[in-house]
Amino acid sequence: MINVKKDMPVLLAYLLGFIVMAMTLAIYQPLADTPPLFANPPDEHSRYLIPQYICRHGEIPTGLEEEVRIPGYGTSYGLYNVFPYIIQGYLMRFVHLFTDSEVALLYTARMVNVFFGAFMAVLVYMISRQVFSDRRFGWLFCFAVMYLPQSLFVHTYVNTDSCCLLATSMMVYALIKSYREGFKTGNCLWMCVGIILCALSYYNAYGYILSCILLFVAYFFKVSEGRIRYDWKEMLKKGIFISVIVLLGISWWFIRKYNTLDGDFLGLATREKMAIQYAVESVNPLTSQTYQEKGYTIWQMMKERRTLEGIFQSFVAVFGSMSMVSSIWLYRAYKVFFAVGIGGAVYWLLNRRFFSKARRRFGWKEIFFHCNMVFCILITIGLMIYYAFTTDYQPQGRYVMPIIIPFMYYIVKGIEKIVTIRFRRHALPRWLVNTGLTLCYILVIGGTAEMIFLRSLPEYLRIGMVL
């Protein structure tokens, strides 16, 4: 059971700290391009066209309208899944009844994502209470997920990424609860809402939906008297319940796209056609070439762009339009943090005791669960690289941000396992463990505060403009 009363002081500090830092960025970062540094969030002015259209017209654009077309590129974010923009647009329309302030409308849209982030922070706390018995590491997991600078940054401007991260937290929480308690109605509903939000917000995170399906199907294998049987009755009962709710939640959107985009229910083919028709020469598919079309290999693309280093830095902390970086020491510290965690996780996963303990508790279900979480990490990274290779998207760390919950779980769990290793049957001194944990907390909290208040905020104040 979650003892919220006992955790309340830290929980309030954790939530309040997140909200203060997220609102600082949401209030002060500019919307329009601000050369030479370009401190504005990536593509926000192009994304913001969608909620602006909804605010003005009271209807959802198809993506074909000139009003929502991105200048130069000829395409529109309206061709993709826009559920978060729908919420933002109609809230802006409500606020517009009381004020004509463009700044107030922009803040309304951004605060939707701040709310998504705060809600996600609560769910991450609930996940931590399920997977960490030592509260020191449970809180480290919470702060590592929500206070990673780039993770927090995603919740401060107009995008669909924020809603997607909230959706992944719902799905992971539902899966953990279901594997421990069974697929009860409440757990099924959490999963349904997570799948719906994910399906309506971000294609790159669809691996989580597939993982939910695989883990749901696998759960109903039962071992009785040395024989394996499958509980078809219970699986169909719960499966139909989940499927009906999910289909009711998402079918309207994909049917609408199918009807308005001549059968292109994903919008990708229409995007290609619009780019060919309206894009300028430098980014037009007819005149520009992707790395695949140039005959490069994926490895050559990665080397040419110094992709791995760029992905790492923009996964940790790069604000503005991939233009505002942090101290080199922050990136070095996170490299150590990740390396130690990955090393400990590998030791934990390969240790014989892990497999024997997993088999005693859940049979092979826990092992399959971890395989699926690793799958969610790998497929998200793989999709980002694939899009960079085939459509020339920039390989950025924010595109793989949906991995944040399972990734940070393995990092923190790896650190936890390292500090519990016994040397000659002696555990590490408690003071040494607490010192190491303190350094981790300084990194994940202090690093984000430094990036926001000492590096980003002075630049925003110097620019002195939002719109």
C-alpha cells in the first residue's frame, strides 16, 4: 500500500519543484524565432498553428488548410495525431471569451502540458512505490525521470510529446499493477486511457501499445501440476472489455482521417504529397535526398552527424531550438550516472539469483515483463534512427524521450544493486551509500535548476519577449 501521509513532505517538494521549474520555462521562453541563439522551443510556432486554428474556428483542422501549413516545408502538424492540441485549442477558445491577449492564449496552451507533466509526476511516484522497497532509491527514480532537464523541458511548450509521456506512465503503471494483482477493472481502465492517449498523440511510442498487448496475452498462461494451460475465458472477458473502450476512444479520430485524407488514416502519405507540392527546394522531396537515397549506410549517417553524442546531449539537456546547451560537466556527470546504472543493471539481470527469484515469484512472467520494457526502449530508439535515415528527421534525444520510465528504472535499479553488493561478506558502509545517493540527487535536481535558472532564464530575460 502507498503511504501518502508518510511521503507527503517529500512528495509536495517533488511536485512543487517540478511545477515551479516547468512554469518558469512555460512563462519566459519565447514563441517566435529569436536569432542568433534561437531560444524558442523546437517547432513550437509550427505546432501552435493547430490550437490557434481550433481557437479561431471552433473546429479541428484536417491538416490541408493553408492556415496550419508550415511555411517553407509545405506540410502541417495537423496531419499527425493532434489530441493534445485539441484540448489546448478549445481551452484557448474558452479563455478567449474573457481576454484577447495573445500571451494569455499561449500560456493557456502551454499550461496544458505543464498539467500533463504534473499528473505524470504523480504516476511516476505511484510506480516507484510499486517497484522500489527502499524509498531512497524510489525517490531517486522519481526525480531522475521528472527532473532530467530534457524531460522537464518537454512539458513546457506546445507539443504532443508531453501527453505521450503521460500515456507511457499510465501504461507502465497499469502493467505493473496488473502483473501483481491481476487485470482488475481499475487496472484495465488505467491501461485503456494510456493506450488511447498514446494512440492519439505520438507514433514513436506505439511500441508501448504493442508491449501492452503482448504482456496482456502472456499473463493468462497458467502452470498447474507441471502442465501449461491458457485461461481463454478470462483473457477474452478482459480483452473484449479493454478493446471496446480503446476502440471507442480512438476510432473516431482514425475514421475522420481516413475520410478527410482519402484513406490515409496515418497522414504520412498526405504529408509527402504536400511537401512535394508546397515545400521550398531545399526540403522538397523531389529535390532533396535523404541519407537512404544518397546511398549511405545507417552507420555512415551516424558518424557524419556525430549522431550518438548529439542524441545523448539532447536527451539530457538541450533547450531552445537545439541551441541552448548546458555545462560539459553536466553531460559528463550524466555519462557516469548512466554508465554506473547500466553496469549495475546488467549485473542484476545476468545474475543467477535474478532468474531464480523471478521464477519463484512469477514463473517466467517477470522475465518476459523485463524483456518487453527493454523492447520498448529499443523500438523507440530504432524508430528515431529509421526516420532520420529515411525521411531526414533530425536525430534528437527528445524523439526517444518515451523511453524515460523504463530506462531510468534500470539505471536506478542498477545503482541500487551495486551498493548492495557484498565484498568479502561485508556490505558497503551506510554513510558511503548515502554520500553516493546525495551526489545523484545533486545531479538530477541541481543540474536541472542550473540549466533553467542560471543558463536559460537569463537569456529569456535578455530577449525580453514571448511572442
